[in-house]
Amino acid sequence: MPHLTTYLGLADHSEKTLAESLRAVADGHARVADVFHTCRMLADWSQANREALAPVVERYGEADVEEPERLHAAGLAGAREGEVGLLRDLQDLHVLATLVQTTWTVIAQGAQGLRDPELLEISQHAGAQTSRQLTWLTTRIKVAAPQALIVAP
Amino acid sequence: MQFYHRTEGALMTDRIADIFGTRTPHAKGTVWPARVDQHLDPGVEEEAVDSWVQSACLLCSNGCGLDIAVKDGRMVGVRGRATDVVNHGRLGPKGLYGSTRWASADDRLTRPLVREGDRLVETDWDTAMGRIVERSKALLEEKGPLSHGFYTSGQLFLEEYYTLAVIGKAGLGTPHMDGNTRLCTATSAAAFKESFGADGQPGSYTDIEHCDALFLFGHNMPETQSVLWARILDRTRGDDPPRVVCVDPRRTLVALEAERTGGVHLAPRVGTNLALMNGLTRELFVNGWVDQDWVDAHTIGVDDLRSTVEPCTPEHVAEICGVDADDVRRAARIFGESDGVLSTVLQGFYQSHQATAASVAVHNLHLLRGMIGRPGAGVLQMNGQPTAQNNRECGADGDLPGFRNWDNESHVKELADAWDVDVMTVPHWAPPTHAMQIFSYAETGSIGLLWISATNPAVSMPESARIRKILGGDQCFVVVQDLFLTETAELADVVLPAAGWGEKAGCYTNVNRTVHLSEKAVEPPGEARSDLDIFLAYADAMGFTNRSGEPLIGWRSPEEAFDAWAAVTAGRPVDYTGLSYAKLRGPTGIPWPVNDEHPDGTDRLYADAVFPTDTDYCETYGHDLATGGTVTETEHRAMAPAGRAFLKGAAYTPPHEEPSAEFPLRYTTGRTVYHFHTRTKTGRSRDLDQAAPDAWVELSPADAHERGIEEGDWVRVTSPRGAIEVRARVGNVMDGAVFAPFHYGHWEPGSAPGGSHADADRRLANELTMTVWDPVSKQPAFKTAACQVTRVRAGDGPSPAPTTAASAPSPDHDFPLSRRPRATAGGGPTSSTEPAATPHYPLDPALDSSEGGR
Ligand code: SF4
């Protein structure tokens, strides 16, 4: 099952990237208290997803991610400045989280086919958590947008 | 009108020493007896009073009905209204001693002030309003309406909130409106919306007379609503009393009553409320105390809730919260085995970590047991400030008027039609901007005009040093309207003198949905104007018009404003259509909804177990309790709630700031019974000021001992954000916890700023608190910060903390003679009279079941 292991690697890797990026945004916008605390909490969720997946990765064996290389989204190296910068950072996180979410969808489909209830549960739970991350990002983007676009200095 | 007659030698009491007055105990299911409390200024005889003017107390959310005594054009005292359903004639120390004194204080603002360089100078109204309008128009031109922010209070009248809401939403079109209500009551509203689909207090005070158990969650009621606590004491000291369960990290009077009635005192570590709630919820499931049929018929989400709380065994909870596992079991058993439980919730939950989730968990307990909507089984999510409820209803806090859903296009259109403006004008593209965010925008200058009415954020908001910098900076033009030159007003660019309570007419609604009319008793001083008149003057000067080219605000008087408000509540849960000034001039306040179906008002909501959750009717589609992410309309519709309540759970997470080696203690803030907010009014009453003249900090005997601190020593309390230096009370907090009252800024009654107390510039409790808020309600977490306490120098007597309530000295500490606290006393004489016959209280369920209710 070379492609399944590839996708397991992709899930692990993209959750790691998302977690790191969430932390970078948290630190970069530490003065925006809700962004700071929520992004850190969401980073912990991504980390928890990786930990839940670890035993399955062990079971199926790891694969070097070759083919879906181009799916890799680059993480955020650092945060941007100001209200417009925050908006852009949240959008980047949304792109990353979308990749994570579709990755879990793919894995859940594979788990169905394999009749692997453990992997199915892990991927469904992880996918649900990613949806919650996306919901918060969308909500926060909507809140930030008008002020950032129209009046921010 | 006089329902009672004075008996010879009415009881005279010092209500500073005796906060609750004498008991009038009564049995379960009977009407709470009436007792009329009265206080007149020294030297004023009752016979000499010229008139008594109908009103209700404005010093806490209880809203006790009272009459104002007027003599020679001045307010000289108050008397409780025996016929009012809220208080049955009683008043507490704040109401008695604090209602009227401030009005004739010689430092009232009487003329507008404008900033000239670093000074505020007196001017006339035209000049002051001219400056505001000039700035307002320039900003609109340059940046549009998002450059305007409004920060109101929990003390304006509903006519004023509604008028401002229309100005902000339909005149300017800004989403940046919030109030001090965000700090005191936002979680109450948010929790209702999440569970029941809309704001609205389900329970009633009459539930006190019928319950078998009372749960007070983070609610130090004796300190915050003393008359309501007196009502409870009259049950716990009467026949067939309820058991009390107290959830509070301090050993408050509630905790003592819990011990006395065979209930439980649970003292969870600060910041761990949700873990405790999840433990209690789990006990209901595992012991079969869930009313499964009721839950199936009237709720959704029970399976998710069960699995969320599954890991929270009493032992697990005990470890997180630092409570005894058996106490958790005992408390849950009381909840699970009582026929009627009344729960009340306040700041210990609202201003703490995971505020909305913990408050929603209280609803869950009631829903699981089917205990809502009948006498004795209910929930009272309390409010802090007296008119906070109206801010929520009228939408000056950012919500849409009438509990409408900003995410529901047809709700927004109803308002746009009522106001005759384009629907695009009304900001509804995102959740309203909350207070902390408004101040952040003001910090960067993104909001260039911030208008603050009747509140004092320089003292009351977290990280107060930052707030003062924002208000004092050049990046934002600040308008303040208030009674006095508060710490906030000192920093403003324009200060407008406002008329206060008794100097203007208007209505407000207490925490129990009871609407009162407060009549104008006296003229305001100098050129002071009512907040309503100020808002109207601004609207006139700005020339706001509707689509027909008529003035946007079509009313002039408070009564016209009230009628306009009542009209937009039609068909909504908060229905005022059956109310009018004429109707409110009767013997008692009236609880909404009042309409054709309920012409005399409504004692409790949800008697039919139908909740306002229908997708087209609800005030919100809901939120993720952990993140605050919003549920979409489509997702909500898919759940088909159709009148069923939501059971929503969340897992406990540790607070944002945990104790460390450097800051090993947990810091929490709160109130004393003798003061309201930042003492603007209560500090100007000698009786109240002397009862609690200066700040203090409470430590447990063990923590004090470890640090070499004795009662009355000067100590320094430090958090990562700031420090205060005040005197120490060796008191009733649990080990590891530190409590400080938040009322004390640098203003000092009867003296120059920074005057008579050595700590006046170093005692502001909010210097230490964090800028962090609940993800759903956006209420700041005043009660979870880490701190350290160190001794600075010896004191020369006991600390100034009152001995009468939760700040009482520890019974476990051996106080040296020179530091032994002196009993708090010294209030002027007040009279208490029991009427010959109990008045008739409309809607009181005890009337159905008891003889002699009338
Ligand atoms: S309980 Fe509240 S409303 Fe009643 S008198 Fe006291 S302060 Fe006023």
C-alpha cells in the first residue's frame, strides 16, 4: 500500500507544518490576545492528531513522500505586521488547514476500503478537529476584514 | 398607594453592621413576607419630605423597587416599595446609603469641558458638541463609519441605549459598540444563546420560595445582591429549608450557609470551574438521575455531552480542582435527588477561564433533569450592573435590538424597515466588535473617535495601565459623559456633564426581566443633561435622516423612546409591546414578555419547554465553545433544533496563566457589598465609604505565615503585568489564592486625587489582570492570573477590609491585639417596618398554593 503510507506521511507532515505555522502566527501577533491563545490551542490540536496517528504510521510503515510532493504547502516562516498582515496570515493558515482536511478525507476513504476501524476513527476525529480549526479561521477572518481593509492605518 | 402603615417604634438598624436586616422567615411555598426599609438623610424627618417619587435602585442588578424622598428640590433618602415583586419593600446597604448622596456632591460636573493642551477647561454646550461633530464628520468623510466606537455602561436607561443603538447602527453604521456589560454580563447572555437559542432569564426570584436546593456557582450573592440573599436567608432560616451548595474559592457567607443547611461548599482552584462542572454532569449520567424522556423530547446533543464528560470521574475532578471527590459526589446527589433546584451563576464563572462553557454546563444540569420552567426549578444567570440587561436587549452592546440574529438577513431587514434605512447600512457582516477589540482599534487609531458614557474603563478594564495610555493618547479622540470627573474623564478630549438617576426619567430591567419606570425626582445640577438628550443633540447636529428624508430619530422624550423600543420588540422573545409608562406607574415592576398573550407579564420562561432555537427565530446559530468559531445557518438548519434546547459540552483546558516559581499564587478580583463599580456613587456616601474606605488584599493564614505577613501589613502584589501595594487581610481564601477588590482607583472621596490613603496611586486591582477573554462571550478573565505577594513594611493596625462579609478575618488565625480587626459598623439609622398585611404580588406562584397570600 505505497500510496496509503505516502498519505500517512503527508498527514503527519502537513499537521506538523500547520502546528508550526499556528505557533508562528500566535507569537507574531501576541498582542492580539485571542489570536495568541486560540492559535496555540489549535496548534496543540494538530499536534494531538499527529500523536494519535503515530501508532498507525508504525503499523503501516513510513514512506518517503515522493509523488504528492507538490501538494506540500510551505509553512509560515514568520508572521506579518499589523491588521492587514494578520488577515493575510489567517488566510495562509486557512490554506494549510484545507490541505490537512482533504488529506484526512483521503485517508478516511482509504481506511474504509481497508476496513481499518482504528485508522478510520483517527482520521474522522482528526478531520473533525480540522473543520473546527477552519471554522475559527473563517470567523476570525470575517471579523478582521472590514477594519483591516477600510480603516487600518 | 400606601399599602402599609408604620407601626409604633419601627425597628431602627445600622445596616452597615447588619447588612441583611432582621429575618422574616417563612415556610416553603409561601409568599416572602414584606418589610419596608427606609433611610433618610440625617436631620430629615419623614413628615418633612415633600414628595415620594417612584423608581428602582440602580446600584446592582437586583433592581429593588423604591421611592425617592424629595425635600426642597433635593433627593434626601429612599424607601423600599412594599408592593414590588422584586424586593417586597426591602433595600440593602448600597440602596439605602448610596442611592442619593452623590447627587448633591459638590464635585458634580455642571458644565462641559474641552481639552486645551494638557488641561480640561469649562465651556458651553455648543462649543463642546461642536468639537465632537467636527471630528465625527471629518472621520466619516475620511475613513467612514468604522472609525467610530461607542463604549457604554450598565447604568444607562433603556431609552438611552436604544437611541444610541439606532444612532450607531442606522445613523453611522458602525459595528463598534459595546459596554461595560462586556465585563459583567456578557457570559450570561452568551450562555443563554448557546443553550436556549436566545438571551432571556429563564427563572424567577419566586423560584427561591419553592426550591429544595440552591446552587450558587461562583456567585457571592450576599456581596453582590444583598436583598436577594436576604430572600434566601428567609427560606434557609424558615420551615422546610432548602440545602445550599456553594461553588467558590473563598469561604463566603454562602459557604457558611451551605455548611449550616447540610449542603456542600466546593472550593475549586481558580480557573478550573469547567472540570468541576463536567464532573457533576457525569455523576448525573452514571447515577441515573437524567430524566431521559424529557431529554429526548426537549433537547439535542445528549450523546456528545455524555462522551465529553465521560473521563471526568470525581477523583479526576478532585485532582484538577483541589476539592474532595466525595464532596463532588454529595453535591451531585443533592442536584440529582431534589425535586426543585434553583441555580444562580455570577462572576466566579463569568470572569473566569472557559466562562461560557462552564455557564452552559449549569444549563446542562437543569436540562438533563428537566428542571426548568416550573416554580422552584430554574436558572438565574445573574448580571453585574443594574441596567446591563437593557444594553443586551436594546443593542448598544453590539447585538441587534430585540434579540435579533445579526447572521439572519430577515432579522436585519426587520430593523432596517423599522428605521426606514437601507439594509446595507446596518452592520451585520460579522459578529459585533467586543470591548477589548474596540480598545485595540482605538490603540492603533483605527477607531478615531471613542465615545464613553457613564462608565470608568480606566479603572475597570484589565491591564488598566494600557487602557489609560490608549485614552490619553493623541491617536483617538475621546468623549466622556458622566456625573463626575472620573479617572476616565480626566483623560478625555471632551467631557459632557450628565444628569443621573432621579434627575431624568426612564426605564430599566433587572436580572429577573422585571421592568421598572424611574421617574424624574429633581432637576440636574447646572447645565448637566440626560444621556438621552445628549445623544439626541448629537443626532440632530449630525443631521442623520432616514430614506424618506425625515430625521432618523423620531422621538424627543423618554416616553416616546420607550414606545419606539416597544414597537421593535413585537414578535421577539423580549416582547415589551404590552408595556407603557402608564402601566409601569402601577404598584410593581413587570417582567417581560408582556403582550396580548401575557398582559400582566411572565414570571418564568419555558414553562412549555419550547425554546427559541428555531433556525428562523433564534438569536444565534451558536458557536464552538472552545474556539468561538460560528456555526453557519446551514449547519444549524441541519440540526433541526425546532424548539429543543442544546446540550453543549466542552473539555476542560488549563487556564492561560498558571502559577510558576516566580508567581506561585492565583490572583482573583471581585467586589465588596459596600461599593458599586469604581465607587463613583458609593464612595460619595460617608456611611459606605467608611465601611470600606481603602483597598486590601486577602491571603490565607498559611500563605501569609509563609511570607511573614501579618494582618494589616503593607504588601506588594505582583503579576507579569503590574503591581499594587495595599494592606493584607488574613482571610478566608483557600491556600494558594489571593483576592483583591477592584473598586479602588486613584480617586479619593472628599480630597484631592491621591489624597488620604497612602496607596491611592498603587491600589488598582486591574493593573495585574490579563488581556484575555472567553472565546464565545468575549468577557475578560479577571479571575485567572498568577501573582506573588511580598511584605513591604509593617502596618499600624488591621487592614481596611470589612469584617461583615466574605472579607471577614480568618477564624483560624490568631490575630495580635493591635491587628485584631474591628467589626465593621457605623451606618446611619434606617427603619424597617413590617406591613400589617402582605400585599398582593401578581404572578407569584405561592398565591395558588397558600392561604393568606393576599
Ligand atoms: S440589592 Fe441591589 S438593587 Fe437592591 S438595594 Fe441593594 S444595591 Fe440596590
